[in-house]
Amino acid sequence: MKSLLISSIYFPPKTGGIAEIMGAVASVLGPGRVCCLTGVPSNGTAFGRNPEPKVYRRPTAFARAKFTQAVGWGVTITEIMVRERPQVVHIATAYDGYLALWLRQWFKLPYVVYAYGNEVLDAMRATEWKKALLALQQADRVLAISQFTASLVQNAGVASNRIEVVYPGCDVDRFRPVPAEMDLRQNLLGPRWRDRVILTVGNLVARKGHDMVIRALPQVCRRVPGTTYLIVGDGPHRSELEKLAVEMGVQDRVIFAGEIVNEGLAPIYALCDVFAMPSRDQSEQCDVEGFGVVFLEASSCGKPVIGGRSGGIPEAVADGVTGLLVDPHDPEDIANVITRLLVDSNLSARLGQQGRLRVARDFTWARVGAQVEGILESILREKSPCS
């Protein structure tokens, strides 16, 4: 069975959760079972295991100009159909769903759509995403990253028997407990390199809850004086967060490290004592946390994690087992839980150890690949004239 994975903008070397998931799925399926089409150009580096699947990087196939897109898409799909002969299609997000509808119409190819959260809400509420909604509703399967996301997909009109929950995976060999690199610690933390470290990794958007950690920080620092908050990532809310740190009087305790590519993240997790990302739902802005791959990465590195009690986070963070859940709207609750983990080293160690075991047992990419392959094969059996 050969499949075609299409992801217009979410694919390595682009960073972010969806791009990482798509790259990992392609890598674990391998060149014998998948080829990929994306508009993301290469930076010359490998994105997965060797050998990698064939990737057709064709920006013109996703161009904004309709004529350019039509020509680029037509030429590219003709080449792929002749060379690869795919039997089934994966669509990275519903935003690319119009392509799946076209491929079904012209080549009778069945397809699956991966679902996360925000794009499902967009499809339900925004008129410009009518084809995205249609693609979800007509998909042979929708692969939701959590039970929470699956509920959104069902609300979008997809029959429950066509929804599969496929939790994201984590590279447990890359993300593993290791000692902190002293040079990296000193370079990033500067004069605060001896401090206890709270870490958040994620785009600087309102949903992620960086602001609530900053609001909680004065209380944390009163109880645990040598504490610093390290923020890895970039985004539109950086200036607001910097201003908030000044307003809260903790600008010397908040370090904005900027974006760090995936390959450099494992040593970053090693620097922290606690990983915290108290994301909250902002459904009115179609902005929710469908799961949170960074929780798996931190857990796989043996770190205790703190997550907001919202969206799919309770499925990524086993409350009281691998981490602790907080009210993402309550800085006092966040401060109390952070302080508890900074003070109680036995609890932190136990949560980190149990987190590592859980990820290695339940969230490997090999498991994800086997599940996806099984779903694709079941679709082909359903479509077979002999079935």
C-alpha cells in the first residue's frame, strides 16, 4: 500500500506541533508506504529516519494565485500519480480538505483528515472554510489527536464510526533524561544560571498561558527566591508578555529565549525543574489546545509537567501521575502548584519518572505509525470490490 500525505504549510523544516506530527508520521511509515506533497521548501537537512520518504516540495501547487495554483497542482499530481500510484490520501488539516475532495472526484482516492481543534472550529463557524467542513464530513476517516478533538469533530457533523483517536507520539530516544549542559545554562540564563527554572515551550499566543505564569511568578519568587521563568518560542504576543513582566516587577526573572528548532529542544528541557504551560480554551476565537505534544516531550525528559485543565491537555497530562493540572485562569492556583513542585523534590522526581515510563509505553511514534497504517488498510479493504 502506498499513500500520499498532503500538507501545504505544516511540514518540516517548519516548526510547530502539526509540522512535527506530519514529519514523524511520514518518517515512521517510510518510503515504501508514503510519499509527501508540501509547499514548504527544504533547508537541506533530514527530517526523519533514513531512508526518508519521497517529498515533493512544490509551492506553486499551493500558490495564492488561482491560475498558478491550478497549473502547479495539475503538473504535480500528474507526476505523483504516474510515479507513485498512491491508493489513499492523508490530508494534514481540514484547511487542505478541498484537495482531498478533488482527488476523490477525479481519481476515486479515499482519504483521511487529521484533526487538532482550531481548524475544526474554523470549519464550523467561518464561511470561507465551507470546503474544509465538507471534507471533514465526507472523509473516510478523521484522525483526531485526542478525545476532546474527536468531540469537536463529531459536533462538526462527522459520524462517530468514522472518527479515530490517534494520539501524537514522541521520540523517546531524542527526548530523554540527561544532565543539563552547563554552557547552555549559562548562555541562556546569564547571571541567573544557578536558579530553579520554570520552562514553557510554545508559540507566544494568548492560548498558551505564558501570561498566567508571569502573573503567578511574584508569588512563586517570594516562596522560592531563586527562581527564573524561561520562555522558548516566538509569536505575536511577545511584546505584550514583555510589558506584563515589567508590570509585575519580574522582568529580571523572565527570559525570552526566542525560537529554538526541534533538534535543539531536548537540551532545553534538561535545564528546567518544572515544565508549565497552563493553556486555556478561547473557543470564541476558535483557539483551543487539542492535546499538547510538548507535555510528552517534557515528560519523556523526566520532568514534572503542569498543564491547564482545558481542551485535550488532561489526556496529555495524567493528573497526579505525570504532572498536575491547574485552573488556567487562576494565577494563585498556578503559583501554588509551581511552588509545590519546586519545593517537593520527591514529588517532582516521581512525576517525572512516571511521565517517562508513560510516554515510552503509550506514546511512541512506532505505535502511531502502526495505528495509522492499520486505519489506511481498513479503508482500502472497505473499498475493495471483494469486501
